[in-house]
Amino acid sequence: MAPKDIIDTLAGIEPGSTLDAIRARRLQARENAQKSYLALFEPVDAGDISLTERAAVAAFVTGLHGESPVSAFYRDKLAANADGAPLLDAINAEIERGKTSGPYGAYPAGPLSIENKAGLIYRVSAERKPVLGARLVAALEHAHLLVFHPRDAASADMKALLAAGWSATGIVTLSQLVAFLSFQVRVVSGLRTLAAASA
């Protein structure tokens, strides 16, 4: 039996509902989103990123987007994968430290420079670095950059991940994970808004 579609689950979509019919009109998009979730969070081989690391980054990224069924889901996933409560507590504390608005960043000199906006440069607190470990510290800082400073990502940021023990493949997967989570949060929010409007 195929696993239940994660976006349907998080958005509270029941089979045969109006929203189910709306999603069925974009069947390929629906199927591809589910395949992305499975590849990122339930892979046959976790490879360069452990399931705990994936869940920790997911809890952090979705938490930065605000409280929602999506953030609760990934916190629960982390709690099920983590070695005890300290990691979950550290992620929750770092979410609070990292919350901001955005996007921030600077364009090259030119007409778009008028859109430049400075904002929080997030760094994990020193007290939680021992709990998180070097790999997760680098991953959270990179994830925050991708969420709030996408224009500012540079080769130095890749070097920081490499120095913390991330492989090139792991960095690509980490970036895909952050992009997928941002997409998932927005889709679920939109579907729940549609459901509330039609109720």
C-alpha cells in the first residue's frame, strides 16, 4: 500500500473532497511533490545526511516559517529520530533566535540595488553548539541563509559546510531539502486557506 500523500495529510484533505479534486487536476505536480518528500525524508539509503539531521533541519526551517501543522509534523519527526530531548530543545531555541522576516540581501550595483535590504545574519548560539555538533551548526546557518538571504549565498558558505564535514552531495541534498520545505509550507498554507474559505 502506497504511503498517504504528505501534503494531503498536512493540509487535512480527505479523499473525494473539493480540495482533493482540485489537486487531482495537477496530478503530475501532486505525484512529484510526494516523490520529493519520500526521497528527502524516507530515502532507501540516507547516504551523506542522516535521518536525524534531515529531521532537525526540517524542524528548524519549518519553524522559521511560523507555527503550522507542517512545523508540528517535523518537530514530531525529529522527536522520533533524535537521541533524546536535548536536540529538539536546541532546535526549538534556535528557531526563536533565528525568526525574522525577509528576504534580505544585496544585488550587484545597478537598477536592482534599490531593492537591497539588510537583515539578521544568523549564527547558532555558542551554548547550543555542543548539543548540535559542527555539521548541524553549519547546516542550520546555511538553511537560514537560503530562507532569508537567498541572494547572498556565496562560495564561502559552501566552504563552511565542507569544513564542518559536509560532502558536495550532502550540500546539494541539504539545499534541495530547504527548497522543498519552503515549497511545502506554502502549498499546505494555501490549501488550508482554501479549505477554510469554502467551509
